[in-house]
Amino acid sequence: MQAQAIDYRAKAKKLVSQLTLEEKASLCSGGTAWSTKAIPRLGIPSIFMTDGPHGLRKAEGFDFTNSVPSTCFPTASALASSWNTALAQKMGEALGIEAQANDVQILLGPGVNMKRSPLGGRNFEYFSEDPVLAGKIAVGFINGVQSQGVGTSMKHFAANSQEFERMSNNSNVDERTLNEIYFPAFEMAVKEAQPWTVMCSYNKLNGTYASENPFLLQQMLKDKWGLQGFVVSDWGAVNERALGVDSGMHLEMPASGGLNDKKIVDAVKNGTLKESRLDEIVTDLLAITLKAKDSHKKGIVVDKTKHNELARQISSECIVLLKNESAILPIKPSVKKIAIIGDFAKNPRYQGAGSSQVRPTQILNAFDELQKLAKGTQFTFSQGYNSQGETDQAKLAEAVRIAKDADVVLVFAGLPDSYESEGFDRTNMDLPLGHNQLISAVAQVNKNSVVVLMNGAAVAMPWKNDVAAILEAYLGGQAGGGAVADVLTGKVNPSGKLSETFPERLEDTPTAIEFPSRDGQANYGEGIYIGYRYYDKKKIEPSFPFGYGLSFTTFSYSDIKANTTSAKDSEGVTISVKVKNTGKMAGKEVVQLYVHEQESEVSRPENELKHFEKVALAAGEEKTITFKLSSRDFSYYNSKTPEWTVKSGKFDVLVGGSSRDLPLKQTVFIESSKPAQLVFTRESLFKEFKRSPKTLAIYENLVQGFMGASKKPETEDEKKAALFFEIMLSDMPINKLVMLSGGKFTEENINGILSAANQK
Ligand code: BGC
């Protein structure tokens, strides 16, 4: 059936008019753990939802030991490191196909929450510390899944950046921070990809549960951004159900045994919930339900081999090469003997624990895959540590023995399952002691030691300077081991860039003083300064910066050009740059564009990512990349007005290959179409009158009037005294003049001054 051509909203409206109050209320909660209720008498179908963001986890009830086998793709932190929106779309398409094959209508993902701290337990399931990167990857992902006639559930809305006490925690976040950091990925994805559903988070935001928060669900999602689909609760996130319906929370999941449906009926009957509001909610719900059911395709069979290959390809684009001294990688054909050390080489860590955990169709390990790719090379292996990450003298001695005897050593390390998961946050950024001890021991006896990391989030690397190369493979999915082998042997040239900063120490992080929360309150006191925004502002040198990643080839940047050096904000600016592959191997570069405001009226980050593009270049090839910057790219969120605001002034547009390596700069003057309207009140400070040419004369008269000076200061002493006086006055509200001027100013004078200053 042609799902697009049908007006599902009209159909839904008609159905709603035929439903009883009890039936409408019943549709507002699930029928089982994973499906909605059907109403057969009107042909209303039930739809099925299942996790998750990197693979299908379809199971009966909550028993996941038996979930259907499905392709396990790289987790979100890996996927975002590809900076490849087209690839995210491809992965989405494959997930959509697997959902269709299993009669699943809504896939519960992607997770687009911001990484406020490297310790967040679900960081592996989230894209980035930057909203533009997270938003663009989410758009690709959602478009991919939904192109297959399967809906997505973008989650967890909003300010859900910790696991600790996640069901009750209150995130205290100011409005500017929400709009600049925690909302934009959701906003971009709603506007550009229209996820069929959005999942509200467990936590409270500024005192109100997300599941009954009209500011989040109605004002932002629906009214401002235009979400057409419906909101589903995170599993068990409902608090006051009737309030939730009124606030715009459509579907409670999982089933709650009719308890909350009855509360909705009661609320309508006692007048605290309007039936017309319930009708709107059920209409939204049914419109998607009908479309989802119609979009089901029968007879889809998953080509598991093809999807495994795709998972490998995606994974290989996610790997970030962090260090490569003396170009030790890719492994040269002259290398005869390779020591592979570390249990992860044979038993890779490839996905995170919790609701996103899938049962893979197969698992590739690097140990086997390397041998297939490097035939004729001699391999030795030592386990190095056990599944808990512990080592002992015997294991270390064996590892050192084979390391001494090899041309190159590959040490596989990372975070075991028990170190990071949904449900709890990490308490430090360390690898297991056994992994660190192993790496150090091996690096001491062989200078050609390469570390391959498998982990879902930033980790500390105390041995960073002692090893020749570091490959961050993240949680690469079921084919991750193959992807690692592809990169190590040079079959694939690495092109991932970090989607999160790797700080040197936990003490350096923006939430070092308090994370996750205390007494149920998570105070987002660092405001907009998370991730690189914080490290840049504080001039802290991270271990590896946001946007960073090496390639086996090299790139050069040149010829930054702007279509104009002065523009109105509404016109925007077009920037072009040239990027060239200056090495001998084909490769891909992520061209990143950041904006810096030269003189801002509020505290702003040094640089902020606004655009990026991943570009493939043959050896010696050069391409021109063009970016269109809009008014929003120069704006900050002004919570006084409250809206996105550009202040007229100069902005530097910086382009390069990492947040800390931006060789190109073009300065543009942007003129605001809405210059800030200064409004003067009795509490306006003296200095504020100095800000506009219009009120400067008033200011001068005020100063002189207060000082009672009849002539301008002339001698050095007079000038000094006048200057001191002006400094003291500068922060004084003008209404104080009445009390402090010894009768020179009256209430009437002040009112007169204010009306003159406020004249349009
Ligand atoms: C998680 C969601 C997940 C849901 C269903 C919740 O605990 O927070 O991300 O989609 O369970 O499994």
C-alpha cells in the first residue's frame, strides 16, 4: 500500500470521533511490553516497537536471552566518529530492513543526548558532546530507517545525561544552555527528518518530569519544531498520567494494567483534562499507528552476509587513529612476526550492555581476521588478562616474552562489559588496572607496540607516550574485529575523528566537581561549556581533542573564500575552502567549520562547530568544499528576548581537520536584522546609557549633573578624580540618584530621563 499518499491524520480524526472515552484513554498506553493496543471493532491495529539504536532486539516480554538474531552495528559513539551522515543513513536503511523482516514498526533509537561528562553510563549509546554533529548523524540515521517504512523513536528527551538515579533525578538547566546544547540535536532531527516518535526521558527537567512537561513536549517539540509524530514515554517514565496527556505525552510504555487509563477517564470526567485535548493526543497517535501498519512489507528477508559486510564497512570508517609514530601503521609487508596480545583480540568487546544489547548474527574477531589478511606473517598470541580485565605475573611474563620476539606488537585493551552500561555511570576514566599494566609492560620491551582500544567512551591513557600507535576502535559492532584488521593492514585508510574530547584527567572535565548529582539534583552549572567548549575556554590541553583523528595520508587546506565579507544575518554567508590529499594513498578527510565571535555581549565558547563534510580524495586530488552559513550559525540564544540572536559584529570562520587544528580563517562582518532593543528602567545601570549613541548624551548629562561640575576637568588631579567618580558610578542603578544626589535629582527627573531614553 502507498503509505505516503494517504491522509492518515484525516483517517485518525474520523476514528477518534467513533471511539468511546474509555477506548481513547486505553489507546494512551501499551497493550504489552512492546506493543500498542488494537481496537478490532474499528480496525485499529496494534504496532510493535523494539530497541534499539545499533541493532534489533526483538524478544518476548523482557526476556532478552532469546531475542531474534540481528546484525549488531557499531554503537552510537563509534558511528558519530565516522562523521559520515550518508553512512549513518545506510546503517539506518539496514536497520529498517531488519525491522521490516521482523514485523517491527518502530525502532527505539537513536539516542541523541549530549555527553555532559565522560562518565555517563550510556555515552556509548549517544553520538557526541556537540549538538551539530549529533543532530546531523541523527538526521541520516532517522532518514535511513524511515525510508524503509519503519518509524524511529529519538530519545531521551531531554537533559538525560546520566544514569545515576535516572528515574527521579532533576536536571537543573538554564534556558540558554538547553537551547544551545541540549536541544539542538533533537530540534535539527525533528525539523529535517521528522522521527515518527520521540521518547521522553525518565528525569525531571527544572522540577517537572519530562513525561508531564508541557514546555518540552508541547512548546518545544510540537509548537516550535513542528513534530508531527507522537511522544512515547521511556519504559516506566510516567508519573501523573492525566497531566502527561495534557502536556503532550501520547503513549505510555509498557502496559500498566489499565491503571493509568482509568486516571485519564477520571480526569476527563472531573474536568481536569479536556476531552478535546485527549482527542488531539489520540489523533496524533493513530495517524502514526495507521501509517506504520500500512508501511509494513511482507516477505522481507535479511541478507545476513551483506549486512555483516556493511557493518564491517561502517565500523572501519568509525575507527579513529590517535597516534602513529614513524608511520608504523599500516603494518608493512616486511613485518614477519606479529605478537597479538590481549583477550579482546579473540573475544572482542563490540557493544554496550542494557536495552540496546542485541544477539549478533556472527562475531568477527581481529585475531582471525588479521591472519586472513596478512597471509605469510607469523602470529603469536597471549591472552594478557582475564574477562574482568585482571592480569597476573604469569600472564604479564608470557606477554612480554612474545612481545620481545616480535617485529610489531598489537595490544588489545579497553573496557570490559562490567565497566560501562546502561543503568550506572562510570566512576573514573581508567581502563582496568590489568590492561594498563599489560600495555606498559609490553611497551617497555618493544618500541613497535600498537594499542587497539575497544570501549564506548573516553578513557585515560597513562601510557600514551610509551607506545608507537593507538587505534580507538570503540564498540565496533559484530564485525568490529574485521574492521580493525582492515585498518591495521591498510586495506582501509582510517578516517574517523573523535566525536568527543578525550581529556587527560577526570579532574580536567567540566563536571569534575560534581557528577552525576547530589540529593536528586543534577546542577548543570557549567552551562554551555561542555566538551571542547569547556577545554578551549579553560585552555586545557586534552589528551586528544574533539574532531581529531589521523589518516595514513596527509591533507592540506587552502584558499578560504567568502562570497562577501559583510552581510545581513538574513542573507547568510557562503564559505569555500580547498582541501588536498598531499600523500600517496587515497583517503577521507572530515572538513570542519567552526565560528568564533570576536566581541560578544555574552559569554560564548571560543569556537563552535557549525558545519562539516567528509570528503574522499585520491592521492594528489584536490576538491573545493562549500558551506552555507545561516543567521543561526552566528547566533546565541538570548534568554531575555527569548530567541536566537545575532549581535552585529565580526565573526571568524575557521576551517580545518580538528577543533584544535584550524589553519584557515576568514573574518566576516554580520549585521543583525534585529539590533538589541535597549529598554531602560529605574534599575538600569549608569553604564548602560553609554551603550548606544542615542543615550550617550543622557549619560554625560547624568554624570555631570551628579558631580555638579560646571566645567570639564582640566588638571591631572581633576581628571583622575573624575575618572574615579565615573568608575564608581558605572554600576549604580539610576534610581539611586534620588537618594544620593543630595536633592539634585527627583523621582520626576528620573522618570523624565527614562522616557527620553526609551523614546523610539
Ligand atoms: C531505556 C530506553 C529503551 C527502553 C526499552 C529503557 O530503560 O532507557 O532507551 O528504549 O528501556 O527497552
